[in-house]
Amino acid sequence: MSPMAVKVGVGVLMWRGDKIALIKRTGSFGPGTWSPPGGHLEFGELALDAACREAREEIGVEIDHLEILGITEDISEEYSTHYITIWVQSDWASGKLKASDVEFTESGFFDINHPPMPLFIPFQNLLEGRLVPRRSGGLPFRAP
């Protein structure tokens, strides 16, 4: 794939009670920023299946009650990237959140209204209300 290609990612807002799971990223895109777990959509994979796979592989948990919220269009001149991020909301079902992994150095459950800083660009776009389709009445997050 061309380095200038638009890529598709999946971000997973995983709720446990009134908190969401966040990781502190490592790697070449957004190191040191906080984000929900997620990753690239694989060829032929459905977005909800990708969300389950990423939650399992990246942070070691199973999720349920999945719902697609919408997308953000995430362009970074700093990293020369253009992503379409599909945002999926879910509930923690089982498993223990990994403390760290090759893709992140820290993890935890946080209040979505007071996340740790700095934020990963797609997550920042989501929190700033750049979700498509646009919705009136604020962001469509549900805290159980």
C-alpha cells in the first residue's frame, strides 16, 4: 500500500461501569498519546469483528453490546497520515486489562470527560465532536 494511501482504523470505546479503557501508545504514529484500543481494519473483516479482535489482541479482554457510533476523518501532517476511523462503543465482558504490551506502555480505565493527556489525534477528534454523521445534543456516548 502506498504511504500516501488513506487507511481505515477501528477505535473501541470499551466501557466498564462509567469508565473507558485507554492505552498510552508506542510506535511510529502517536507515541506517548492516550487512546482507546484499536487498530487497522483487515481486508474482508467487518468493523465489529475488528473491534472484538483488537480488544482481545491488544488489551486482552472480551467485549459485548457493540454499536457503531460513526467515523472521524483523521489527517496528520506531522505523521503524513490520513485515516478514516470507525468508532465502536462496547462494554467490557471479561478478561483482565493488560498493563502494557508492545503497542502501549500503560493502560487503565478513565473518565471520558477527564482523560489523561496528550490525546491520540483520532480520539481527540472524537472528543471534539468531529464524529460523522454529526449528531445534535452532544456526543453519543453512553455510560452504563
